[in-house]
Amino acid sequence: MRKLQCDVVVVGCGIAGLYAALKLPRGCDVILIAKGDIETCDSMLAQGGIAVMRNEEDFDLYVEDTLKAGHYENRRESVDIMIRNSRDCVNDLISYGARFDRDPQGNLLYTREGAHSRARILFHEDITGREITETLLLQARASHNIRIYENTEMVDLLDEVGPDEKRVCTGVSCVQRRGEKLEIYSRFTILATGGIGGTYERSTNYPILTGDGCRIAAEHGVLLEHMDYVQIHPTTLYRDTPGRSFLITESARGEGAVLLNSKYERFTDELQPRDVVTKAIMDEMEREGSKHVWLSFENVMPEIILSHFRHIYEYCLSKGFDITKEPIPVVPAQHYFMGGIHVDSNSETTMPRLFAVGETSCTGVHGRNRLASNSLLECLVFARRAAEKITADHTREQRPRVDPSTLSVVMEKHIRASLEEDMPAGDISTDSVIPDRRQARVELLCKEDGIIAGMAIFVRTFELLDPTTTVTPLVRDGDKIRKGQMLATIEGDVRTLLSGERTALNYLQHMSGVATYTRQMADILADAGSTARLVDTRKTTPGMRIFDKMAVRIGGGGNHRHNLSDAVLLKDNHIEAAGGVREAVLASRERCSFMAKIEVECETLDMVRDAVEVGADVIMLDNMSHATMQEAIDIIDGRAATEISGNVTRENVEFLADLKVDYISSGALTHSAGILDMSMKNLQVLG
């Protein structure tokens, strides 16, 4: 089984999935998967167009049209969101290169469809869906942060118990056409798996659309909504053989095509909502005992047929019907699904980190019956909202990572030295038992709860031993991990796995221990209501400072000085040597760059007063009693940044939470944190 990791996995490559992926930040690692080939999605089949609010005067009319078509069972908030955002999304498509039909002056053309009170639908011939989908697909393929996997079917969600005992989505499990199993671990998952038409004998949908997203989500306890809200399209080309029904767009009736019975008599108003027109057709077929009714283009000008409905004309001609000269047989067929996975206004489901967009979701926009050409618009608007919500959450959760330059220029030297220290003349245990190359795979397991830190160092250790080694992290720095959790898989020469194990684990366990201790202390402060920033000190193991301070940041803390060249910190001996606080600060101002901050370590209130008066940038309250620190804070009164220091540990930091200071520094973050226990287990020799 292959395992992949990304920031966001999007299941489905229709308009909703593609647009969501494109609206994510370019620094976000995205995987897009398609159940079949990339073009087998219903978005490609949308003919009529995409509705858009014409202007502010159109808002109330558009809302009413949508509500009326949906039998007033729509979620009003969602309707407002969709319509208000319609023009922005359309403009976005145009900026990507999507073409919509225009008049000779270059103005956008609008057509009208059933249940719309005015013409507000943009279109490209009669293949609007294909035009939009191919435009978005071109953009996605050109995006370096998006990887596309075709013929990859989602078979399950991956989830785990979150900190509040609620299950959280962590990705998807898939099977590829060639039978290979694939697990994709992600921070966020977007289901854009489409509708349910493949479960119907007569449908305009592709057969592969079988409601996978809804079924799998339900198996994980995700709330579904209105699963009986299925729309039947009034007009598909009648066929007496199995296969997907060919849609005859509602725009045809909007341009004047009419419905006729077997006597070629018009029997209904073609521009009513779809469910009303469908019922009229079914009633007429039952009354006549016929298998279809007729759709006549007699009232549609030939030039409109050959431009706006060119592809319908060509398809019907291939089936023996010339719509410029004769009516065609049409029959209702399943077309669209208004129910699905319940989502909020940001497209998030009832499972944290799981989103649903497009036809597989239920935003409440459509109510019981969808207004024509609202589907593509709903896909765009709520896909973008999902991307915006994920972006906001992703930004909040972004954690310091090892910069590639720092890793290769600074840290790599340390890793090489550590490897040389561990095997100056090779690994005689491994070399004697396994003299030849043999491919193997092993799992990295966590043996206690904590915070992971140093994964890039772990990976690089094995790569330095053998560049062909493949490490697949299943978590990233800053993640909370639990006992027994698999954190990564490592595959390569078994000799590399055995020889690099201890050095790689030493880095990872040490850094994760520091990050875990830091997170625990930071959480204690946060829970107690403190707004102070927890920071480290220079009390680090020689040679390990860059790793220690990185781990502190990953754990949610901050860094004090990295070294003696960073800033001025005047401690007791500096002050005594200079002759006092005032003299020490003034000397530092004279000697140092104007860019360097000056901090003074104060043990008495008199020192605090002197430091304030002479203009110190930061005042450290060192080893003072609680009452004295409070008095010192009052004296400073915001005229300098404040820091508490001196024997601050996980056990006593809570007692400092009520003091309104800017920073609390603790050497314990790096000198008292233990390791987080991990091991490499379940070694399998592959060949």
C-alpha cells in the first residue's frame, strides 16, 4: 500500500473540485483524485449555462425565482450567499480564460430558462459546462502545487479521535484501477464526488456517479440531508437502448422550443419549474399511453440552433433527427440531486476537517427543486467558500518548519557529523548480517502521546545515507500524536534502515520532547488566561541550539536570543562591571547598532526604575516574588516590554498567568524536557 501526504485532498475533478483546489493558496500541497479519467465528470455535460445576478435590481427577483422553484424549502442564507457572490465567481472564470458568448460589441449575452423571471444565464454555445471545466482543468494542470491522480476511487475516509473525543477526518483511502491501494493523509479533505445518477436506469449522469461521497460519509456518522430530493429533467432525447440519456438543455425552451404530444399539440407552459414541466410530460405520456413526447424547434431561428445549440443539433443529427426540420422525441430522466451531505455556509460537514462541495453536498440552496443553471454557480460559490475557510484554518495552524536552506547549509553538517560519530568505520553488525542490498520497509510508531517535531531531520538522515530511501511522513511538525500511532513509513535498502535508525530517532525523539514540553506549558498559560508569549533561553545542549529552538517554535513557543550577537542582554555581572543600570544601558546605546534591542535583567524595584528612566527596550523581572513583579509592572506602565524569568517550569508557570507581561522565558523548555519515545517496528524485507 502506498501512502501519500498533502495539505488538502480533493475527491472529484469536476467544476467544484477543480475550483476549490485552485482557490487554495499556492503554498498549499493539494492532491486531486478522479474516480475515472479526468473528463468523466458531470460538469462536462452541463449544456445550458451559469446563472448570474445581472445587477442589484435583479437580486430580489433572482432570490424569489430560486425560492419559488425550490418550493420555499431553500436555506435562505445559502441562497443569499450564492447570488451575492455570483458575479465575482463569473469574473473569476473569465480571468482564467473561460469563454461566454457575446454580441458583436463584445457584451455578454444572457439567455432565459424555465422559472427564471428574466434572462440572466451566461452560456458558451450549448457546452457551457465543458468550457468551464476545461478552463479550470488547464489552470489546475499548470499549478505546481496540485497533483492529479486519475482512475483513483475513494473507498473510505481516514479519521482519528480528536482532542475532544470527536472523530476528525485525516484523509481518504483509495484503490487505483490497477488494483494498488493508496492512503492519502491530509489536513483537510474536500468531497466533490458528484451525484447519484449512476444508480438510475435512465439518467443524464455518467454511470460512475453512484453517490460514493454520501455513502462513505454516512458510514462515518456524517450528517446527510434531504436524500429524497432528486430532480428529474423534463427533456432528454428518448432512446430504447441502455446508456446515459442525452440532455436537451432547458435553454432550448427558453429560446422558444415547445413541447408537443403525439398529436403535435402543445400541452403545457415549457418555462415552468422543472418538476412542474416533468409532471406535465409524465401525465401526458400516461394519458396517451406513449413512451415519449416531442420537442419542436420550429419557433427557434436556424442561426440560433446552429450557434447556440450546435452540439445538440449535431448529436441529434447523428441519431437521425434534424432539429431544424422536425421535432425530436424527449422523455424525462434523472438529472440532479438536491440532497446530500449536510454542510454549513462554509461547506464544512459535521465531521471536523471534512468539507463537501458540488452535487454531493446539501447547501440548502435548491430546496426541493433546483432552479435551472444554479448548479454550476452553486459549485463555484461554495467551493470557493470551502477553500477560504480551509485557507483561514491552515494559516492559523501553520507551524514553523525547517527551511530547506537551513537544513542543507547548517543542519546537514550536524547530521553528517552525528552519523560519522555513530559509525566511523561502518555498521559492522548490519554489514556482517546483510552484506548485500535488500529492499525493505519499516514503520515509525509513537509510544506515547505528544507533539511531533523534527520530521524533516528524520527524513534527511536517511537520505544522506542513501538518496534512494523513501520516507513517507503521515504527520507533520506540530501535530498532536498519540500512543500507537504510525507516523511514517520508510522504504529502502534494509542496511540503510538499520544503520540510520538510532541517529534519526535521536533527533526526532529529542525535538519532539522539547516541542511536547513547550506545548504543555503554553497550554497551561493559555488555559489560565495569560496573553504572555512563552519563550526559550540559551540553555541548550552545545551544538543542538538550532534544533532545540526550532522544536520550541513547533511546540507553540517563541525564541529569545539565538546567540550573543542577536541582542543586548545586560545581566547582573554586566551591570556591576559597568557601575549600574544607567551606565550599562548608555554604554550599550553608544556601542551597539541602532537596530539592536537592549534588555536589562532587574532583581530590585530600584533597578526597574533606573531601566525605565534610561529607556531600556525590554525589562526582565528576574527571580522576584509575585507581589514584587506586580509592583514592577505598575512602575513600567507599558514604557518597555516586560519579561518574567528565573526557574520557570511546567509545574509553576500557572502562578505567573495573572501577571500582565509580554514574555515569560523558561530554560526548562530545552534543558528539562525529556524525549518523546518512538520506535521503528514491523520491518518487512521486500526483496
